[in-house]
Amino acid sequence: MKSTYHFFRFILLFTTGSFLLFSCSREDDIDPNAPLPALELLDQSYGNDPRQSFDVYLPAGRSREQTPLLIYIHGGAWIDGSKEEFLQFKPLMEQSFPDYAFVAINYRLYDFISQDNPFPAQENDVIVSMEKILSELENWNISDQIILAGGSAGGHLALLHGYKHQPIGNIQGIIAFFPPTNLSTLYDFNFLTQSGLNEILEGSPTTNPERYQSSSPVSFVDEHTIPTIFFHGTEDTVVPISQSEELEEKLIQFNVPHQFITVPGQGHGFDPGTYANLIEEAAQFIRDNP
């Protein structure tokens, strides 16, 4: 019996010691200076509503010093769309912004039936999501150099935050595709636009002028406005190109660094080749206006 006991005790000590030696060896093999691997963090919550979430795409080899962040805001007339819109642009963004991390955010949408989430719910969601993102920068190991981008309603929200709330995130620049910029002048574009804005902004420019003024990016352009590049199709029948022309006039007035590129013959959305060229133009603009 004693010999059997001593045998099993020997085996136990041997295997335990081997495990500890193996563990130490594995830990010693880990290089703390090795580049971080790429990482995706999907459906990260920033509030109690299911729509208050964002997706995070962190590149390999990122660092606090060398990895800026681009935040993309989806379109959909403030009533539709989702953060998954970013996926169609992600390969182009990664090609033109190779050192960047990306976040694509959702926000609460206006509901015509329940009349829930009128403006400024969407504006406020961008603020709250930005505050959550800022709190995670160190954990994600990326820098606090932030660019905002978006298309249509997302372009509007990117411009509105960057112009009105620039210190929240210390936004460095904005990229906008066919954005609404002055909701008062957009109101009379057509019957659908008028009907939609009347619901979402709870009135017209006549009955609720403060809401239209406070929700329009052009209202907040001044000499401190951050560099902006924006694109608009000449045949846009959803958001007229005059919206971008109004923005350009204000940016020129205050001598703000900007680039306005018109896209002849295209409407509210561009073909893939055009997007590829414009995203590269945007990347070059951002590099030229740090």
C-alpha cells in the first residue's frame, strides 16, 4: 500500500511541477511588445435603448500615439438605416485610412406612428455615444484624434456635432456625403421633405424656428469651424445640391478650410468607383489639414 501511495504521490508532484514549468515557459514566451491583433467589438451599448449601440473595428498594431479614429454615422432621413451601412464602405475606408480605427454608431430613429424620438434625440445620441467612445479610448489603445463622417442624415449629424459640439471629442475634421445643412431652406424642397421635417422637428420653420435653427449645421459655422470636405451629386432629388452650396458659402465667409466636390450626373448615392475616388480625396484632405 505504501509503495502505491508513494507512486501516485510522485506522479501528482511530477505532473503538477511539469504544468507549472510549462505555464512559466508559456508566459515567458509572451512578448509584451508584440503588436496588438485586430479586434472587432460589435453591438457595444451606450444607453438603455436598443438603438443606442455602436460597432468598433480596431486595427492590428494600434497604439495610443499612432492610431486615429474615424466615426461613421449612417443615413436614412433620421427614420431608417443602421450602423451596418458602414460595412459597404469599410474596405475603401481601410484602404484610404490604413492606420485608423473605426466606429459605426446607431442612434434612435423617429417613429411616425408613436411620434417617439423627435429631434434633437438623434443629436443627443451622437453626444452620448461620443462620451462613451472617449471613455474607452485607453482600453482600445487608440488616440484621441477623431474624424467624423456620414452620409445624408448621417452627414447632417456629423456636421452638426462637429460644428456645434466640437469640444466633445475634440473633433479634428468632417467628411460628409450629400448632407442636409440648413433645415429651414430644405423644408420647402418638396411635399415629402416638408411633411417629414414637420413631424421630426415638431413644426415648421415658422411655428418652431428655434428648433430649425439649432438643428442646422450652417447656424454654427464661424472662424473656429473645423476643416470639412463634402460631396454632392448634381442630380440629387432627395437632398438638393443647394444644401451643400449653402454650406460652402458659409465656410467661405468665415475662411474655414474646406473642399466641396460636386459629382456630375449622380444623385443621392454614388457608384462604387466614385465612392472609392471620393474617399481617397477625403483621406488626402484630412492629411493636408491636420
